[in-house]
Amino acid sequence: MWGGGGGGGGDNVDVDLYLSVSCINYVSDQAEYLAQDGLNNIDAANANLASATGENIRIAVVDSGIDSSHTEFNQRTILGSDFASSSGGYGTDDHGHGTHVAGIIAAQKNNYGMRGVAYAAQLYSYRVANDAGSLTALNTDAGRASVYQQHVSDNIQISNNSWGSSTNILNYDEATLRTTDALSIAAMRSAQENGTIFVFAANNDYQNQVSKEAGLPYYINELAAQFLAVMAIDTDLKETGFTNRCGVAADFCLAAPGNNIRSAQTGGGHTEKSGTSMAAPHVSGVLALVTGHFPSLSASEVVSRVKATASLDGLTGYFGCTLASCGESAMRAIFGHGLVNAEAAVSPIGSLFYTADGSTDQPSAAALRLPNGFGQAFSHWVANLDVAMFDRFDGAQFMRKGSDVFASKAEGTMALIAYSPSQNKGMDFAADFGHYSQSYLLGNTAYPVYFSSSARAMNLASANFWGDLSGLLIQPSFIPNQLHDQIEMPFYQGESLSLRPFMQFTKNTQTKVTGFGFNLLWQNKDTHLLTSLSSSKHNLNLGVSKAYEQNQQQIQNIELGLQQRFNPSTLFFLRTTYSQLSTHHASTQQWGLKKATLMQFSSGLEIKHKAIKIALGLYDPGHFTNGEISLLVAKGITKNKQIYYEKESFKLKAERRLAGFLAAKGRLMLSHKQAVDVSLSVQQSPYKKTHVGQASLTAAFNF
């Protein structure tokens, strides 16, 4: 018998009967949607707007056939099989039940009549009723098995079964079912292993349990993960007077609209029908939406998602039960997991995460970082990238913008501008700060040797030239502080001109050469000029998070410096650098650079009064004149849960930014033998001119 009780609400024919092409009543998209009240109950519109339409999802309608000539279907090819040897074949429907069910699932969105939940799905008509409407193909275990076997041949993803017996599931036991339905159970399981989800109407006998067919997984547990039973509610979210309740099938049962549902009618036009036969195709349609929207999810994961997003809220039992009055257990016995919701099923359930290592079980959802100092145009580009994020509930893929993944403060923190501490014999607390830089004359001979040490490796080459001014010379913010040493000695030493080659070393237990170059200096009494050429290795903070190691890159650097003294207390200084960064290939975890060149600028006026120095100036934290930055960005996930990435690249553009700074340094005597060197710094943000970018107060004690 028809599990949906096909005409439970009457077969009232819509006034707009399909008579001929000239008589078709076309309507607006909204009117087409609202013509089927059940769509609004399950929030189908918002799911469709999220690009969930069921396109290309194969749905079998195991029923009386489908009238393929109906306007709701005639623009698509309906495939299928005729298991009942009817005279018209699977593309006809002498009874009308199957056409109505098919319309609820996938009637076309064509501005006519009404539309289905998954209006772009591929329908398969599995006709199991003869011309008289009798379900002759389902009368035997072998017959049902033949239908299920065809699911495998056609790679059916959703199987809608709005039919069943009037006997409820508790009238059977497992041993009996495994004997009487052995062939069909095996065929059904084979179809599930091939990816089919079975949907069955609960039946219309107002029993506390679903029918045998709808409750089969209660005993045959291996079927449960890809199986759903469906009971019916009114469009006002109340239990209908005819539906079977979920009962012992509650774990795999849902509620859906099934009363006075308007859909396609055999021969043309539309009609309203009632029954769980009408509720089941709503669920089949939602399953198709979820399957198409999340191609990486398995069939069982699709079922879990649809169940998890169903809700008991707002539902009312036939005798007035609600969550508040009867509790969850009683409501689940009626409605199972509750009303199916299409929008919720294609929305995130858990929190979303982005992964840079291909894992779908990330431990945290912390925002990834952008490398510092690459400019606002770069950060805007990243913010608008399309990236794949994944639901912690089941790994389902959601496309989001880069602004949801990467930290919004693209420029990050900038290097501090402050005087370097003076050489001292005591404990130097300032040595832990990034502006640490010192130089020593090791031998005051005709060929002196200069030793320099700096936490700012980019400033190390000329640290001896700048002295404590080196702390006022900013380093690119994507190069972290790391202590390096340098030995420098003259190759040529003249009265006003000297050429000083140098070598640089890492500051650790194993001495490694990290760079080399030379300084060319010209000086007279009041003017000192510097030209420095260097090639050195530096760590670059190009990882997408702190979890990924810094990458060491070769940097070719040209520096020009000027110190002009106007009088013993007033000094003007200017320094500009031009840096060429070696190519670093992009990965999923680190940003790549190609042909990148960077320019920086610092300039100021220093005034000295006794033991106090004050410097006021301008700086450019660095801007790229050309180059390319890139990253392998997550774009999706395959059926076997492999996340795939695509390279996204951005052409770096010059974004010159000037900001001001104020730095001061002085020595305070605490006692006859104890002094403290105090360094103060305030610098304007080059990115937000009304903000303070950095401020610092440090002290170095001398004992």
C-alpha cells in the first residue's frame, strides 16, 4: 500500500489545470516558492540561496512512476526503470502518487506552479506500480531486492520510498526479518555501501510506531547510518492526525510537512495531497541539497548532518505536547530528531577552522597571521581571497573570505625606534630589547679591528658607523630580532677615506658565517658619509602562524648614510637602504617571495645637552618597490578527505609611508658609584597617523 496515504488531505485539483502550452499560468519566483507551504517550513529558500540546489544529485522515486511530460519536469531528462511491466513505462504515472512525490522533491524552478526542494536534482523514476496502481513489484522479497539492486547500477544517492505496510515495526523481530527479507536487506545494504541513503514514509495509521519498512534499522542495525524514517506535521508545526509516530525509530526519524501539500498532478496542473508520503520527499530533497553542497561528505555524514540540524523547537504533538510541557524524551518519541531544516543543514554546525597542514582536526581556531610590513593593498587583497574552511562537526567545506582566516591587522607590529644602549661594565637590562646594538674598537693601530654586535641583523653592517644612533634606524618588521656579531677591519685606511670589509656570524654556540660585505666611508671634520654593500642571511617571519619555523633567506643590501654635524650639540643624520630578497617559494605554511625589493628611510636631528640626547625625525618602515608574494591557499576537500590548495599571488606595490618619532637618552646618577642609562621612545604609526605605533622606556644599570 502507499505508505503516504496519497490522498489523505483530498485530491483537490488546482484551478490552473495544465491544458495546453498557451494556458500555462506563469508566476514569479517568490509566488512559485510560496505555492508549496512546506518549503517555507523547512527553510528551503535560504539553503537554495547558499547555492544548494541538488544539481546532478541522483534521486530515485520508488513509486507509481513520474509523468515526465508535466511542465514541472519536461525540461529535463527523467531516467529510471519500470519494475511493474506497465504499459506506459517509468516515464508515465497512471496513479498520480509518484508524480506528486517527485514534484515535492524536484519540480523545476521555472516560474510555473510550484517548485521542489532540490529543483535541480536528477530524477530516476523507479516505477513499481502497475497500471491499476497496485505495487506489484514490491510484493516479494526478491522483487524489492531487484529494485534496490538497480540503485547500485544507477549510482543512486537518495532513494525516496513513500510506501509501506500498515503493520508497525514492533510486530516483528530481528530473526524473522533477517529470514523473510534476507534478499532485500542484502540488496539495500549493498546500495548503501555504494552511497545510497534510504528515506521511508512512517505511514498513516496514527500508530505510536513507524511501519515495518520505515523501522527496519531498529532491528537491522547495519542499515541505520544511511536510513531515515519520516513522520508528518501540519504547516503550523503540529503533528497530523494520521501520521505514525517515530517511536523506537526515533534515532533515525525526522519530521517534515505532510498535510495539504501542493505539487504536480498527472496530466498537468497541481493538486494537494496529505500523508507521510508527502513528508518523506521533503527530507529526500534536503538530503539532496546537503549531498550536492558538501561533495566531500559520505552518505552517513550527510545523514548525521541532517539529523543534527533538525529541531524539536516549536513542534506540538497532536494532544498538545511541547518540549516545555512533556520534555525531550516524549517529544522524540513523536518527532524523532525534529523538523528537518534545509538552511541549518547547509550551514556550519560547529566552529569553522582553516588548516595549513591538510589536517581536518585542527586543535585551535586561532587566526592566521599576515607577514608584517607588506602594505594595506596586500592586506585588502588577502581579505577578499576565497578560502576553504571546515566545520569541526564533520569537516564539511565552507567557502569564506580571507578576512575570516587571517588576522585583520595586516601590518602587524613595527620595529622599535630607540637609542641603542651605551657600552657599560654592568648589568645591561636593555640587551633584551630589539634595539640593542654595540661596537668596540679592538685594536687602535694602523689596522684597527672593529667588533660589532646587534639584535637587528639588517643594521649590523653599519653599526660601527652609526654608534648609538643605530637604534634609530628601523629594520623591516618581518625580520625578527636575532643577535649577530660582526668583525670589520680596514682594507684601505686613508686620511678621509677608508674601505672596510666585514664578516658576520650568528650569535650561538656554533659559529657560522651568515654574511659579508664592505663599508666605504668618507669623512671630514663635520661630515661623515657611508656606502655599505652586504649579502647576508636573515630569518624571515613568513609563516602563517608561530607554529611554523622562520625561513632563512639571503638578502642583498645597499645602504647610504650621512651624518652632518652643525655644531658640537647638533647633528643631522639620514639613512636609506635598498634590499633585494632572494626567491622563497610559497607553501601552505609559509608565504613565498619572488623578485622582491624593499626600500627604507630614516632621518632626524639630534640635539645633545650634557648627558642628555634628544632625536626628532621621520621614518619609512619599508615599502616594496616591486616583487610578488604568494601562498598556497586551501580551496576545497576531496571525497577521501584530502584538502587541496591553489597558489594565490599578489604583485607588491609601492606604498610609501612616513611617520615621526621622538627618542631621548640620558644618564642619571643614583649614587657616587651607581648610574642608570634611561632611554625613552615614542613613534607615530605609519599606518594610522593618529595612533602611537610604539612607545618604550628602558633602563640599563651600571654598578
